[in-house]
Amino acid sequence: MLAMFLLTSAVGGSLASESSYLAVTLASHIGLALVTLGIAGYATSFVGRSYRALPRASAGVAALAALGATIAGTIFLLDGQGNPALYAMEGLAVVGIVASLAMIVVGGPAGKSSAVPRPR
């Protein structure tokens, strides 16, 4: 999920630097956002079941951030490209990145830790 959030954000950033949106860049950004939303939903619904509570919660936060950013992006695109929708999209992307990092740091199947050893 982290890679998808970063890739979607990078393409979105390139959109911001364009004077007029190129159709291929806009389509890429929308496609990446939908794939990110799908992966986040999949991770929350199916993959996260065998993990501990903290990684599951991080996956849930990332999924909600992806959903919120997708909604904000839709509002941004269809409702005149207002700054509040842009800031919401950017802020939720940051939340998704942080939640994805948290999943990596505290992740691992129940009883295991992927990155941080825990004292016993």
C-alpha cells in the first residue's frame, strides 16, 4: 500500500505542476487512486484477518484515507478544482502514507513482528 500511496501522490504532484492537465496523466492518477483504494480495501477485509490489532487498525486507517482521498479527488475534479478538496486529498494521502508505514513497522502475522523485535 505504501508504494501505491507514494506512486499516486507522485503522479498527482506532476498534475499540479502542469499548466493544463494532460489526459494521460489525469487518467493515470485516477487509475492509481482506484487501485490504491482496492488494495487498501482488500488488505483490510481479507489479508488483515490473520494479523494483530495494530496492523489491522493501520490497514483500516489507510483504507479510510484512500477512500476519503478518492472522494476528495472526485469533488476536486467535478466541482471546480477548489482548494479545500485539494488540501483534503493531499492530507489524506499523507495519512495513508503514515498508516502504511505503521503497518510495515508493527506488521506481521499474529505472534510475529516484521520489523521491530519485542521483548518477551
